[in-house]
Amino acid sequence: RTIICTIHQPSFEIFSSFDRLLLLKRGGLVVYNGDLGPVTESATTHQSYNSAHNMVGHFEGANPEVPRFTGGRANPAEYMLEVLGAGTGQAVDNGVVWEEEYKRSAMSRETEHKLANVSIGTKVEFKDRHAASLLKQLWYSTERWALLHWRNVGYNFTRILIIVIVSLLFSLSIVSSPMAHVFDQSALQSLNGCIFAGVFFIAAINGITTVGVLGEAQVVYYKEIAAGMYHPFAYLWGLTIVEFPWMLFLMLVHTGIFYNICQLDPSAGEVMRYILNMFLFSTTLLYWGQMISALVPTTKQASLAVGASVGILNLYAGFFMPESAIPWPWKLFYYISPARFGLKATMPPQFYCSKSCVAEDANYVACFGLDMPEGLTSLHSQGAWGPGCNVMADITGQVAYKKGADWVETNLGARGRMPAMLTVWDYWRITTESVYEDCWSYTLALVGFAVAFRIITFLAISYLKHIKR
């Protein structure tokens, strides 16, 4: 096969692998265009290489004042630059006009003869823009991204380190107050805040750190796409597939630290559910970051955009302000926020109780009045299951504020200034406006967000070009 490339001041090993040379001086003037032979065998390695004796002979034969080539392991590339006055040493005036010398040479006459006898050939046409099939493109793209991720120590080490630190930071804050010890609003709010921060910021980290993955590869990507090396779909497919094992590993690291230290629901089903939801939530925000990176011209601009968007996602996730507290039109941000779906899929199972102190619920257990079991502190004693079955008092009246005094009196039996007694789950779901039965719907919504972000990214890398040259 024929390989044509441009090269500047190559080493001896690289230069000796070329068999022909087109040498230009300043101004684009040809000073050599010919063979770099003859082929010689190395006395030490016994490997064949192009000696460049033809080129050396052309320069040495032009004028006796031209410097002589020392031979041996001397680099012919350095010699030719020195002769032309383009090397690193002091330029030598040898009285030769090299472009004129070339025009008088046999090489020039041979080239002109070949050009004069060139016939117009048949037009070369290809059935497909890409040499390889789409299946091969997908395979090699995945293999390439896997290698790039493995070599990108800074990117992956940063992700792992930050996830470990964040997981430890928020879990150690409540290590002495797990769900089993929550019997009042203060303890519940501390636990709720730390779980929210641990879940949201772990997912957000992946969106923030991934910005450079696509942004820094733009120049190479545009060149390779222009050369028809692969389809944009294959390029993005490889990155998508390679991220899966890394995201799974990161979520296992996070769960191993955060879930255990926080002493969240230990049942195998809920542990697997937590890993699944965290994987989807983190992957969704990862794709969000890469989508922003594909849409804006530079990595710096993408970093600013992703950082600002993470703040907006946090604000409208439904944690600081539930849906009922957000006015129109700002409520639209709540409806379209992937953070809302991630949190509503991940957090409710960690506060859930299968029975309730609310009279209107079908699984009702009396937590007030004469029907209340004596010494009731948890509905676990009444056959309930779930981590949020401890009974607590609504001292601050948050439930009454949300539902109204009449509803509290009817369903919780609290009159006047008497605090309502209800389970942790009852309090949490009322104040956060959460529904346990909707959790799997939110999980599916995360899948939809991830697919939508990937489609937008594909369209961006296919039709947007941020480098104008």
C-alpha cells in the first residue's frame, strides 16, 4: 500500500522507513523529488532500511563546498536541513541555488516525462463513504473508547476519588442517627438532607467531570469524520457502551460506602433497586454533561453551562420546594427536571412503611385515641415492614400546614395544639409530596431521559461543527 505523509525533521529510524522524498524549501520550491535508496541492511540489527545515499549524492555532487555527509548512524534528515540552511546550526552559504539545481537534475526530467505520459483514468467511485461496515465501526469504536478510558487516569481517578469523598462525607454525618433511631423531626430532617445530598451530588459529579471527554476530542473527531473513518453513530455508540461498566463500578463503590454507613434498608431487593436507580440517575446526568459538551463550542463554555444547570436541577428537584410551592411558569422546570425523577425513584423506598397512621389509608393502624396500641413507637409491632415505620410527632405542624387542620383532626386525631402522631413515612411522603407506587415509573422516566439526551448528542455531533477551518 502507498502511504503519503508530511513530516518535519524526523529521527533516523523514521526517516529510513521512507522510500521516496519530496523536499520543499521556503516558498514551496522543490529541491528534491526522488528515491531515498538504495536499501541497506544494518550490521547490528540485520534489518533493511533506506540509506538515502541517492539524496546525499545529489546534494554532495552539486558543489565541492557543500558539507559532506558523515555516514554511519548520522541522520540524513538533519544533513539535508543543514545543507539547505534550515537546520538548528549556523546556516552555510555554499553558493548553490537548490531549486535550480533540481531543475537541471535527472530527477526533474524523469518527473516531467511521467507527467507528460499520464493518461486520464477512470473515475474512482465508492459504494459507501466508510470502508468498514457499521458493525465493524461499532466494534472498533467501542474498543478504542475502552482503551482511551483506561488510559485517561485523570478522568477516572478524579471520579472515583470524589465519589468516595462525597459518600464518606454525607454518610458519616448521620452514622449515629440511622433510620432505626429516627423518632422526631430533627433526626428525620438530618437523615433526609444527607440522603438527598449523597444521591444528588453523586449523580451530578458524573455530569460535571465528563464534560472534557467529548469536548477535548473535537479536533480529532472532525478530522476523522471528514476522512470517512466512521459514522457519528459508531463514535457515540462506543462511548455509550464503554461508560456502562465504569458507571456500574462507581455506583458499587458508592453503595458499598454510603448505603452501609447510613444503614439504609438492608433487604437484597432494595439494595439492588438502589444500585439500579443510582446507575440510571448518574448515567442520565453523565449523558446530560456530554450533551452540553457537544452543543457548545468549547470545553470551558460547557463546564460553565453544566455547572449552572446542576444548580437549577438541584433547585427544582422537589427537595427544597415541593411541587405545590413552585409558582407558574417555574413549575415547568420541576416537570422536566431529570433530578426530580432520579430522587423520586431512589429516595422513597428508604422511608417507606407498609402501614400508615392516616385514617383514610387502607393499611391504617390507629396511632391516637383509645384504639392506639399501648406503648406504640413503631408499626413494626403491628406487622408493618419497611424502614420508615417509627412513630413520631409533628411538633412543628408541617403536616397541618400542608393538609389543613380539619384533615389532620379527621385522619390523625390531633386537635388544637396537640401534635399529630404519624409514621416517618407518613410525614415524609406528605411533606415531600411523594408516592411510593410511582417509583418504578420514575425509574422508567430516567431511561427515557438518558435515551433523549443521547439522541440530542448524536444530532449535535452529526450536524454541528464548532471548528471553522
